[in-house]
Amino acid sequence: MAQVPVLDAKAVLAAVSPAEAIERTRLAFERHAVGEWAMPPKVYLDSPPNGDFRAMPARGEGFALLKWVTSFPHNSERGLPVVTGALLLSDAVTGELRAIMDCASITSLRTGAAAAVSAQVLAADGARSVGMIGCGVNGAWAARCLAAAGYGFGVCADTRPEPAGALAAELGWRVGARSEAAAQDLVVTVTPAEQAVILASDLRAGQHLAVLGADVRGKCEVELAALQRCRLFCDEWQQAAGGGELAGAVADGVVTRDRVTQLGDVIAGRSEGRRSAEEVTLFDSTGLAIQDLGIATAAYEAWREGRVEAVEVGL
Ligand SMILES: NC(=O)c1ccc[n+]([C@@H]2O[C@H](COP(=O)([O-])OP(=O)(O)OC[C@H]3O[C@@H](n4cnc5c(N)ncnc54)[C@H](O)[C@@H]3O)[C@@H](O)[C@H]2O)c1
């Protein structure tokens, strides 16, 4: 019976640093944009009124994966994780299962890394300061990845003082009001909010916004008037139009496909990124299975090279 390693959250986070997560995520966007990696649409399974499950497949670099993951936004009120589940990594040549991994850690690394990649690709020259709105699990990883990419000083805002305080203390940043965070060069939102946390009155020339919280229809972090002032980018059009920050504006016909550029196309040199120092750029991240594949293959390599340990199971 073949033995399969089970990488828990600790092993994944020991295996893949924020800096490596950024590199792997950038590569994933590029490979997908040029058609080397495959990613069928993710499947949502609602679990009303609590949240939803997602099944996310991808193939590339000799591997295939399936991530089975939740978004249960009210779980934090119950002291439970919003994002939880497991990831299966298989050999794309033989079909054999190669690893089982915790998916919350992989999700956090690739979500945080996507914010950093979007900043590297789209932020104005000299952009440094970071405003975090939402400092929970994935907000904290976005901040860590931005710090690893050399961004900061930062302002941490959250409706709960504890996570904002803890993140600010960890990174040597400071706690501030939402409006202070929204005034920084880079503004990253990672809340489950259904009401805007970025208003049109917050925007100033040259900012880059990475909006990560809205990953299913109904969530919304940016006021429509603010959205309309931005040059729009997303991770993947179908996902963003169907369930991301852009979904409401797309459904209302305010935003159309020709107004939105996929980040991978900019990385691959197929589309234009920022056009001026004044432009406000907005990256709508919904979270892609190709990003998970980038991180999962890095974690698997670390295990194979003996850099992290994992329990092995026979199935
Ligand atoms: N785009 C992606 O790839 C991606 C990946 C993972 C999670 N998400 C989404 O990001 C959101 C956050 O996930 P998480 O795991 O970090 O959850 P979390 O519960 O750990 O953190 C959310 C934080 O947002 C804060 N918050 C809530 N409303 C706020 C508001 N109006 N202003 C400021 N702060 C506010 C909460 O107090 C909490 O600290 C969820 O909606 C989740 O579905 C997106």
C-alpha cells in the first residue's frame, strides 16, 4: 500500500516562507495566463445560513490538485475558523495521490501572496505604506507577505481591537482607524463585510487597492462610486464576475469584461498594467486553485527534500 504524507498547517507554514509563496503565486498566475496550467471553474456548494463549501481543481507542473475548502463567515463569532478543509495533491502522469495537506495554511499563504504580487505588479513606483482593513487570519498573512516583499510601514484596522493590535505588534506597525488605513499607498481589505469598507471619499491618486474579502456573491468591500474611479484588475474574470468584488457591478451592467484586466496577463506581458502614477488600481482577488497548486507543490518539494516532517498514511 502506497504511503501518503499528511502535511498539517505547521508543516505547510514551515515549508513555504512568505517570500517563496510570493514567487510561486506569481509563477502560477503567469503559467495559467499562457495556457500551461489548467483550472476548471470552482464549484460552490451553499450551506445556508452558515456559509459555503468550494471544490477547486487545478493541474500544472506535473501535478493535479483538488482543494475542498469552506468559507463560513460567522465562524469567528463561534471561535471557529472561517476557512478550513483539506487539499489532495496527485501525480498528473500516473494519477497517484502524492500528498494530503491542510488547506487553511495553503489558502492563507496564497491569498496573502496574491496581495503582494498585485502590489509588485500594479502599485505606483515608490508606493510603500500599507493599510490593512481586516486583520484576521488571512489579513494577517497578507500583511506578512507585503512585509516580506518590502512594503510597510503599515496601519492595521479592524472592528475588533485584538487582531489589529496583535498584527501591528508582530510587524512593528500601528493600529489605526479604517479611514487612516484607507489613506495608505497600498490598501488591502480582507473582511467578510457586506458593506463597503472603502469609500469613494477615501481614494487618493496613485493608490493600489487589493480587495480580497469578497469571494462569493453578496460580499462587497468597495463602494460602487469608488470602484468606478479605479482601473480594474482581477485574478480570473469568470470567478471575479460571478462571485468577487466586481460581481455586483457586473450584474448591474456597470462593469463589463473590456474594463477588467487579469493580473496574469499583465505578468505574462500580454496586457498593460498601471498606466500612470495618478491612476488608482484595484485588484479583485477571489482566490484561484492555481495559486493553491503553486504553494502545494512548494510544500511537497520541501517534504521530499526532508526539510519538513509529516505523518504518512496508507489509504
Ligand atoms: N480572496 C481570497 O482568496 C480569499 C481567501 C481567503 C479568505 N477570503 C475571504 O476573506 C474574508 C476574511 O477571511 P479570514 O479567514 O481572514 O476571516 P477572519 O474572521 O479571520 O478575519 C476577518 C476579520 O475582519 C474583521 N472585520 C469584519 N468586518 C469588518 C469591517 N467592517 N471592518 C474592518 N474589519 C472587519 C473581523 O473582525 C476579523 O478580524 C472572508 O470573507 C473570506 O471568505 C478570501
